[in-house]
Amino acid sequence: MKLHEIQPPPGSHHTRKRVGRGPGSGHGKTSTRGQKGQGARTSVNLPKTFEGGQTRLTMRTPKLRGFHNKWRKRFAVLNLTRLNRFKDGAEVLPESLLEAGIIKDVGAGIKVLGTGDLNRRLTIHAHRFSVEARRKIEAAGGTAAVIEVPRPIREKTKRAKNQPKPATPATAEKTETAEIPQAAEKPKKGKQKTAGEKGLTAPEASSAPEASSSADSPKPQKGKKKG
């Protein structure tokens, strides 16, 4: 076999479908569109979900209504009756619960509930305990050890309105005031004449502002004028 003799196997490639070439093309007079109707027109543009006029599947499926918290923490719930399979004095950890097949996933944490009775003295490590579960564990001689989960470190955002402003230390204010030099008093623009230049004596100069204030026009009285 030579390179120019290689051919694809029969049936692997189909000939292109030539539509609209008359009855001689093998696709009939109507070019596989049928006779009349909605699908025979050139402007037909039906969606992929169209089912012939009946209610579509996307409309028949039920929808989840209401509010759904996507940040909800889902805990793996565990009852006390399922812990009786451990030996007396054993230490129950989340890893041992997964290995025993008691829980499938830890999720946001493990919460122990007080359903049933506990006949073993166990040290149970979990993230949360109900009041009844803690009481039954301690009554059986065991301990309920809470696993502390550190809070996630998040970037600081805008300060809330109800939070007080951070107090600035007094030492920083003193250093800032000490570093700023006292600004020199700027001279007022224009020449200011003294009392001697104006031609007034000392008593006249002291009484001059009083006279000017008394010479001002009186303010108009508010309200209706009495006739």
C-alpha cells in the first residue's frame, strides 16, 4: 500500500446534504421541509426547548421559592446512642467517626444531640453539644470537649455606624503639636495710622470707638408696626 492509495473506510464520511436542488438531489421537491406549515417557512426560529406547543419541561419543573441562605452552616448531627459502639474510656475524634462510618462528612462541624442513653465513659471531641447531651455525657463519667474553630481572617471594611471611633493616643497628639512650628504673625496689609497721626489725643482715641458704635443706625424692629 502506498500513500496515495490510502482511503477512508466506507461509511466514515458522509456526503454533504445538498438541499434545495430539486427532486434529483434525492431529498425531494420540498427539500426535507415537508409541505407547508411552520417548519416549511424561511423565517422559522424555534427555541431548542420547543415541544410542539405543549408546556415545556423548563416550565413544568418545580422551582425553589423563598429565601435560601447560601452561607448556611450545615453540621453533621450525631446522637448519643450511636456512640455506644466505642470501648469504655475511648477518645472519640472526628477522624474516628468518619472511619466508623457514623458520619459521612464533617461539614461545618459535628453537633452531638442528647437522643438516647450513653452507657460508656467517653471523651467526645465535637464542635457543638446540646445541653441534654452534655448532661448525659458527664453523668456517664465522660467529658465533652469542644473543638474551637478560629474565625476566618477577613479584610477590614467600612466601620459600622454603631461602633465608636478608635481613640487616638494623647502622646501622638503632643508630638504632632510639638513638631508643627508656630506660624509667625503675618503683618496686616496697608499702613495703620496711630492715634497721633490721626490727630487725636489719648482720651479722644479711647472714646472714638464708643462714639462710632453709638452713631450706628438702629436695627429695624421685627414684627408688625403699631399705628
